[in-house]
Amino acid sequence: MKENEMVFGIRAVIEAVQADKEIDKILVKRELQGDLSRELFEILKGRDIPVQRVPAERLDRLTRKNHQGVIAFIPAITYERLENIIPFVYEQGKNPFIVLLDGVTDVRNFGAIARTCECAGVDAIVIPSRGSVTVNADAIKTSAGALHVLPVCKEKSITEAIRFLQASGVKVYAASEKAQENYTAIKYDGPVAIVMGAEDTGVSMDNLRICDSMVKIPQFGTIGSLNVSVASSILVYEVVRQRMNEQIR
């Protein structure tokens, strides 16, 4: 994490929050007290900004500057809103193609997924505001710059994003080892969204229940699961393959 992607000091962080700057998360020294810290937490009420209490040593490792026990992380890009992306895609006469990441935390996997999505013409990637990867320098580097081009929507929750997409006429498919149907058996001929989960836990049960269908990638080896960026590539390019075949007909 580069220092120019962080804001240091209680007053500076308060001002950034009051100015409605985009903030990925805030780290606060575990023992921090005082009037300014109380003011910070008061301002944060009702805002969807994750706050973590951490040991002072962790803050010291991040910077040698006088952080006063508070560091805010600023995203390396400007996040988009899904509610703006979908109408825009429809207005262009296209069927939306969205990829949602449920609980994916590894920045390199995220960057690799973004690179594939940009190459495949995906309209946006959706991540939740909490418990998820964020766009930082490592993710951008792994994406080969795709994250500077591909819209990333940071929504309150993946569940809300799925429901919004469904209400907008988008069919939502979750990748899951629990699925009965092979990913190639689905016809992705309209507005489509694919939900990918973390490698250890997969897509959450709450989200699996509300998706239109679940699909699986067949596996014949002894290892439990595919890398999430590889699995994403397989599913994304199946959508591309089918859409290209439709255009040829």
C-alpha cells in the first residue's frame, strides 16, 4: 500500500469523511481515546465505512508518519454505482454482463479476474463494501491496468446487488460445487450476471438461495477446487462463446 493511498491523523480523516471522500476502510489504534476520536466515531455513524481496531504496531508498519492512531485507506479508482451502469448498458442496446465477487479477498485473484473481464467485454465487476477485496495498487498491477478501465461497483451487499439485477431483468447465476447443472448446459442469451465466491467458502448460502440458478465446472482431479480467477475465466468465456455463436447465426 503506497502512502499516497492513505490519509493519516484523526483530524485529516475526519475532514476526508466530512468531504464524502471515498474510503475503503479505516484502521484505528485499539487503545485510542479522547475528544477527537469520539468526534470521528460520531461522524462515522450511519456511514458504510468499515472500521477496524488494530494494535499500534500495525499502523506503525504501514507508515512512519505521525498517524495519531488513525489511518484511512483511499481507493485507487472511483467506484461506480450498479444502478447507473445497468440503465446505461441497456440504453446502448446491449444485454448487461456483470460479474459479482462474494467474499473474494485476495487482491491478485481480483486483479486477474478484472483482467479477464475487461478482455471479455464484461460491463462491470461488483464487490461488497465489507468483507471483500478492494482496488489497490497490487490489484491494478495484476489486472494489467484493466481496473483503470473496467467499472467496479462497490455495493452495500452482494445480496442487494443480486436483487437489483433481477429486478432489472438480469438472470443471475452462481458458481457452486453444490450445483447439479454443468455450466455449459445453461443458455446465457440475455442479460447475465455471474456470482463467484471465495475459494474456501464459496458463494454464501443466502446468495445461493436467491440466484436464478447454480452452475458447476466439472472437475476430475483430486484437488478440491479451482482457483477463483481461473473458474471466473471459464464461466465468463462460456458466456462470450455463446454470444458470439448467436451473432454468427
